[in-house]
Amino acid sequence: MPNTIGYHYVRSGYGLWLPGDERGHWSEAWDEQIGFYEPHHLHKRDPIRHRMAEERMKHPPVRFTPEILRQIEFTIETCQRQSAWKIAAASVEATHLHLLIPYTAQDIHGTAKWLGQQMTKAIHQFTSHEGPVFCKGHWLQFIFERTHWENTIAYVERHNVRRGESARPYSFLNDEREDRG
């Protein structure tokens, strides 16, 4: 079995990437008769599922305001300093965030859940936002190949450049040479 190089963690704002989305959706598929099936497979565009998901929403979609973005960035930095894991690349957008985390012996699923909880708590405590912040769950991809790792770093950094920032605008990022191995 190949060694894990790192993880690509993505969180989206509530209501911004619903089941049935035209980009596809990585989620559990739900059937009224049998419940969940095909957990965590990429499902193709399905306008009916998308409309049904929109109708079930209890709150409006969440786009991250500048004050929410500041809290997300501050919380990521605080959590990273309190932990043994590092961050090789990051992008915090108005609709979602990407973190590229080098391999750690810590439970990455627990780390991802904890980080999401900490960001939500900070947003509710230090901004005027009420209600859900993120969509249910998160996307966490294990990376086993050096080329995939390098391509994912470039992909995440391009998000920052498209916004008119440097490729590595955050103080919590670790030295590229150290994390790119």
C-alpha cells in the first residue's frame, strides 16, 4: 500500500454545493424508500435532486463575508499553532476553502471535524452571522503520489492568484520546501 503524502481538505459554505449540482456532488445519495445508498460517491448533475435539496434548506446560502473570512483565516492559524499538523497550501474563498495538509500521524478525520467546529464557533462568537456556516460534511482526499501533491498545491495556489493575491498569502503556511519534500 502506498504511503500517504498528505490530504486535500475542502469545506463549502452552507447551501452552495447541493446534491444534484451541475458540477456533480460528492455525498451520500438519498432515496425515500431505502434511505442512504452509495455513500460518498461522486454523483452526476441531477436538476431534480438539486431542486429538492434547495426546497429542504432552512436557511439562505452562506457566502463568506470579509468578517467571516477573517475569522476562518484566524481560526485556521490558531488551530494549526495548537496542533502537530502543518499546512502546505491554502485558499479561503467567499464560497469555500481549501487546505493542503502534509501527512500527519494524527487522525485526519478527527482533525478535519475539529477544525470545522472551531471555525463555526469563532464565526458565531465573533461575527453577526447566525445559523449554519458550512454544508454538511467536508471533502477529504488522501494523496499518495508526489505528482498529485504538486498539482494540488498548484491548484490551490491558483485560487489565490485568481483573487488577485499572491499564491501564498497566509502567515500560517509552512515553508514550501519542507512540505513539498
